[in-house]
Amino acid sequence: MNARLLVLLFATSSCLEAPVLRVVPLTFNRQLPSVNTVLVGDGLRVSVRSLEPLQEGALFAWVRTGQGLTALGALPEETTLFAVRDALTLEEVLVTHELTTTPSSPSPSLLFRGRPGEALALGGPGGPSVEALEAALVTAELENQQLKLSSTALPFVGSGFHYAVWVRHEAGEPMRLGKLGSSGVDTFESSALLAAYDEVLLTLELDAGEETAGTELMSGHTLPASALVSEKKEVHDH
């Protein structure tokens, strides 16, 4: 924590004698990881966007035909072109997370699924979509050292992904609070939360992703820490 955050934390805590509650509604940022597929002659082009780096393993593409599943190969780049036989017979494309370089069958970590030549659905049909996330209601309550996040109609992310909650101060590096559960109400604690952070983030994370923040799905702002200090000092003085 830098010196400025420490000063703000000390100043805020010295001015506050009663708990402070901030209610922060989060809004959808209209950004989702995506995989698009395009049929090009006897090839299938697979493009991956806005997906965080993996800690280990690789993304792997598969196609389903009437004969069953066939492995196309790893997706090392944002866009990969695979040669396929009888492209018009392809029924489905799958993208999984694999720990081996030569998997014999797809792992349970199914990340994307859909028809060839189209955008694949995140987590398969019924997974998070722009429409579903726009309809979700997510609210954070910050009270001194605690954050409570309440969510309604937040879509199930399926295998391979999870939601995570972060806080950030003045567009700096975010701090992870933890993984979102399935109860609809989650509580997190942090000694510097209310005094030093002014933004709450809900991200979509790969289970096998790196420790940095993944895709920022939703965000909401509180008052800046300096405003909190000024506001509470006025109350304290009166």
C-alpha cells in the first residue's frame, strides 16, 4: 500500500466514530470474452478475444460431426486457421482448457460451444450473455472494513470460469477480495476497504487463469477517499 493510501486510511479512521455505509450499484460494461468461428473453404478460422492468459495448459479447439468429436488443436494465437474435411458437415465447435498437448477427449473445462461459422456461446448454451448480464442486478455495500455484494439473476458461468470481486483506488491496480459464491449474497473483509478504495469490480475469471484481474464485467464507484475524509470531517466538526 502506498503512502497516500496510508494517509487517507489514517485520516478517515480518525474522523469516523460510527460505521459508514456506501451502497454502490454495479453496471454492466458490455464486455465479454468471445470466440468467433468462420468457415473459409476447407478451413475453420477460430478467433479468441478478451480472454485472460492461462497459468498452465492451453485452449484447445474441437469439432463435432456425425462421426463424433475430432481434435483440431491448440489455440496459441488470437486467430488460428485449421484445415478441416468437409466443412459443411461440421455440427458443433467446442473450446476447452487442456493440461496436455495431445488430449484424447475434451476435458470437463468446456469454455465455449456453438455452431461453426458463428460466435460460440460462453460456457455453452445458457451461459452468460450480454442480455443476461444486462438484466442482472448487482449491488455492493461498503461499511468500514466490510463489503457485502448482493446479486440477483446473475447468470451461471459453468465449468472453467468463476466470478470474482475486486476493489480499486483511483484507477490504480485492483485488489482481489475473493471468489463469488452461489448464494446471491457474499461478504468480504479488508482493513483498508472503505477508506482507501473508490471502485468495486465484478470480473469473469478463468479457473486456470493468472492472478491478475480477468474481464471486467461490471463496475461501480463510491466517493473518492479524499471526499469521504472531507465529508466525515464536516460531520465530526459539527
